[in-house]
Amino acid sequence: MIDALLVALFLAAAVTLGSRARRGKENSLEDYVLASRALTLPLFVATLVPTFYGGVLGIGEFTWTSGLSNWTVMALPYYVFAALYALFLAERVRVTPGLTIPDHLESAYGRSSALIGAFLVFILASPADELLMAGTLLSHLSGLSVALAMVLAGTAALALVWRGGLNADVAANRLQIVVMFAGFALVLPFALKAVGSPAALAARLPAGHLSWTGGMGAWKILGWWLIAVWTIVDPSFHQRCAAAESPATARRGILVSIAFWMLFDLMTTTAGLYARAMLPTLDSPTLAFPLLADATMPVFARGLFFAGVSASLFAALQGTSLLSAVSLGKDLFGRLSPTDEAGQQRRVRGALAITGLMAFVMARLVPSVVDLWYSVGSAVIPGLLLPMLGVYIPKIRVAPRWATAASL
């Protein structure tokens, strides 16, 4: 009960921060979607780090199942592609006119490419995996069914960004990044005390769990690296870069964020290995982190850890919900039936509800976080990658009809 209460208090604080976030004076669509392009370096990092690292229970699932290979396929490739994005794309995204990926596609290839891009971004940004993880965590804490817990989690996330858009998202992110790091820093000493030294940990892990490949073949590893190209087309990267106060802030912000992700990956991978050592059999590996906390931590500390896990999950859930709704309400519906900025904002808010419903359906159909990543990534990334690169690197830009064909 205390654990659930602490998580509820944290979520209430995040929603309150979001609902009280100040909007720009002009109350424009640019302010709602890009926070008036005014993100400073600290705010850029504070919002990108937790939003892009929303799959924390999926990381626990993968590490419990496959060991250190989690770092090989879920961490290293994302550092590489994030660095490439920072060095070659971030500043170009910031200076290109338009608010969203479909806006940029339209400027380079025309309306058809923008419409297809809007649909693909809507699917790619779907918060289905974050909703599944948030529902799983809340169900574990409260005893509610996962389905009902997902409804409650989705409602809280949508309420947070409903009025303020990215401004509200960033306001909550400032709290969420602190709590997520604090939570995982707290669980590790308890896990170490329960299992013992790294040597004792290694002795209790299955054979191959300390292998960098985890028994995966080269083609499987290559497949996961190709999924990591997700970074290049990721709408949250694009939105934060477009919202930065300057091109230099966009580039530096990603590079600083990589350092934060490295530290967080070190903590989550270590926690996942301790979870496997402590809990060698699990019916649901997605619950590896919560069950590790149950097995090793006292009540109050455990509640703080759960708040840390929920911070990462809800940061991504609210952020991707907004992105998916913008793609549907502004970029797709707005092109099919044009309206003024006020009308587009109303459509985005309406699309938030559709986004939540679609995410719920996807999460129920594919109730595995890792499977959702693989399915969505492999289906959508190929259709966005080449057209997007052509927007920002004119030398490789193809004719509009070929860009449209590539998206299909």
C-alpha cells in the first residue's frame, strides 16, 4: 500500500507540474508542439533523456532473458546512431522550416509523401509499449487488472499534456529525470547486499549471460542494430531538436544525453543481472525489476524505486502520446481537411484520445514489450529512413515519386 501511495504521489506531482506549465504568450500551434522553440540545454537534456528511455521494463525483460547482450543490442547501437544524429542532422532539423517530420517531408517531396509520413510517424510514436509497461507496473502495485491499470495510466498521461503540449511535457520531465536516476541508484545497494559481490553474481547467472552476444547469431544482432536506426527517424529526437533554442543546443543536447543514457544503462543492466540471479524463474520477465525490488528492498525504499521506474515510463508515455496525436490531428487530418491553428490544436487534443485507444489495442494484441519494439520498428523504419535523410542531406534526395514509393 505504501509503495502504491508513493507512486501515486509522484504521478500526481508530475501531472500537477504539467497542468500548471506556462504557455507562450501567443498560444500558437508552434508553442503547443515545440514550446516556442525555446528549450535551453538543461531543459533539452531533461526532456530527451527520460522520453527516449521509456522502455525500462523492456530492458529488464531483455537483460533477465539474455544478459549482457542487452548492452550489445539495446544500448551501444543507440549511442552510435544518436551521435550520428547529433553530428550530422540535429542542426539541420533545427533550421529547416516546419514543425514536424511530415512538414519537412512535404517541403522536400510534396503532399503525398507528407500524408504517408504522418501515418508512419503516428504508428512509430504510438505509446503502446510504454502503456503496456505502465499498466504492468500499476497492476503489480495495486492488484488491478493490467487492462484497467493501462486505462488509468493512459488517462493520467493524456491529462498531463492535454492543455500545455510540449511545455507541460517538459515541466514534468524536470522532475522525472531526477526520480528515475535516484530510483535505480537506490535499488543497486540492496541487490548487492542480497546477492553478494560481482563474483557471486556471476556464479549465479546462467551460462552465456555474461556473453556480449547472449547466444544470438550475427544476423539476429544485425537485426537489432537495424532496429536501432529508429533513432534517426525517432519523432522525439526530431521534436526536441526543432524545439531547441539554437542549432548548437540541439547538437550539444544529444551528446550530453548520450552520457546520461550510458550511466542509466549501466544501472539498469546491472539491476537486470541481479534480478536474474535472485529470481531464476519468472512467469513474466517484464516484471524483473519490480520483483527484484520486492525481494530485496524494504517498504519505503521500494516505493521510491517504483516511483523511479514509473518516472521513466510516464515520461515516455506522455511524450509519445503527444507526438502520435500531433501526427494524427495536425499532420494527417490537418492535410486532409485544412483548418486554422486553433482548429488544429483542437484536433490534436481529440487525437490524443484516439492515440490512447490505439495504443491500448496494440498493447493487448502484442503483450510483450520487446515484441512490440521489433514489430513496430521493422514495419515503419524502412518507410521513413531514406526520405527523411533526403530532406536534410539534399545530395541524396530522390524525386518525389521515388520518395513516396520508398515510404510505401
